[in-house]
Amino acid sequence: MAAPLAPRWGAGAARRRWLVLLPPLLLALLLARPAGALVEGLYCGTRDCYEVLGVSRTASKAEIARAYRQLARRYHPDRYRPEPGDEGPGRTPQSAEEAFLLVATAYETLKDEETRKDYDYMLDHPEEYYSHYYHYYSRRLAPKVDVRVVILVSVCAISVFQFFSWWNSYDKAISYLATVPKYRIQAMEIAKQQGLLRKAKEKGRNKKSKEEIRDEEESIIKNIIKSKIDIKGGYQKPQICDLLLFQILLAPFHLCSYIVWYCRWVYNFNIKGKEYGEEERLYIIRKSMKMSKSQFDSLEDHQKETFLKRELWIKENYEVYKQEQEEELKKKLANDPRWKRYRRWMKNEGPGRLTFVDD
């Protein structure tokens, strides 16, 4: 009874061997590569670029360029005239155009040293099929301009735009302050004390018209305002170090400065337990209010003194101050007639309410 079972066991072993060998065979079929070095779609296709130009693999750049110029003149579509008995690749205008494109492709491949190295490597190692595709398309699709140059030019353009935009905002702020009576009167008093307005009038009486005198006086007042008033916040005088280009260049310095500052803060106030100075207290208050440095600097000095008097760097005191500000804002809104109209509109006709007009 045991003899008939032997063939079954042998068939089962054969099936198992086939199952073991099947994955490698499928993988080999998937990774099958062409045996030839010349592949359609890469470089000159199934033609050898050296044979297309009629040069050897040891030809120099000058020889390659000379052969290209001769063939380009011969097969140029606008200049090609077939000769009797011409057996070349360009016997018709269409074939001449194809030959011209093939010659140009061969020259583009061989004139660049890096591309020529890749092509020679493909001729010597035809089995590395996928590697040749990678090198060919990576060079063909690579950007022609260095990305670093593009980034540098973009950063410089943004910095120039920032600078002129900030100067425009600064000039607008000065022009506005020149119309405010408080600052205009003070600037005129300073100009009179320095004799600037008298000089302008003397020059105007001799050489200039009234409009020119008015423009010169306005320029004098603006210059005095620029020199006497410290504008902070978004309309402050632009600084070169605030531009994006300089911020990027100074980023390592700012990073190191911040690390040193943070270590000192931890050592002095967290470890040694020192009391906060005025600068540190204002910093904590600014962080609690979630204001940027430029926004906090634009506040009046008496406001900062009030913050210090109320000791708002202490969390409990700041919570009380915040609650007071919210209550004060609610009172202002409650007494504001525009806010009352808005609440009345929201209640009667605002979003979420449907009304019908009965004729």
C-alpha cells in the first residue's frame, strides 16, 4: 500500500520547487533589459552619436565642432539641395530635416564633457539600462540656472521692495505729522529760532515765487519733524539691518545672541533668583500682551509707566488688568450709538432671521 503514495509525494515536491523558483523568474522577467547599448529615446536613439558626426571616440572638441558645422550646413532644411546619386540620410527635404535634428542631437551630446562621459559609459556598460535612463533625464530636466542664484536674486528684489515701501510709509507719516497743529507749530518755532524760514523768504524775495517759497518752507518743517520726532512702530524710519537680505545674513548672529540671552535669563532669574530689572519686566509684560516688539515700542511712555506701576509682569496682576480692560471695552461699546444700532439690527434683521413682506 505504501508504493502508490511515492509518486504523489514526488509530484508535491516538484510543485514546491516550482513555487520557490517562480518569484525569481518573475522578477527576472520584470527586470529584463535590452542587450544592446543603443536604446530608442536616449541620446541619438539606435544610432551611434560618433558615427552620426563621423568622428572617433577619441575626437577632440574642435574636431567634433568642425564635423558638426559641416553636417549642419549640408543638411540644413533651408539650404539643402539633393545632389544626383546622393545616398546620404537626407535625400528628401523631410529626411534632411530629420538628419539635421539627429546631427544637432549628436553634437549636444558630445560637446558637453559630463554628458559625453555618461554616453561613453552607456556604450561600455549596456547592461545598466535603468541607470542610463536616470542619468539622461536627470541632466535633461535639470534647471539651467543655479537655484542659489535664483534665491539670491529673489531675496535682493524683496529687500529692495521692502526698503522703498518702508520709505514711502515713513514719508507719509512725516507728511501727516506736518499737518497736525501741535507738531507743525513746534517745528515752525524751531525753524524761526534757527533762522531757516527767514533765509527761505529772503531767497524767495529775490529769486523764487510764492509757490516755491511755500514748498521750501514745507520741506524745512518736514526735515525738522524728522530730526526731532522719534517715530516707532510700522511707520518708523527704515533701517538697513531690518531688510530681509541682512536678516538672513545676520541670522546666525541673532541665533547665538538669543541662546546666550536665554542662558543668562535662566541662570540669573530661575537659578539664582534675582529680581527682574525694568527691561526684563517690560519684556514679560509684552509677552503677556502678545505684542510684537515694534507694536510695544509704539506705545506711549506713560502707558509703559502705568504697566510698571501696576506690576503687570506678575501673572495675577495682569489677569486683573486684562479683566478691567475687557469690562471697560464692554461699557464703551454699550454706550456707543453705532454699536447699539448694530445690536438692534442683529436682533431684528440680522443673519439667521427670515422676514416676509405682505402686500
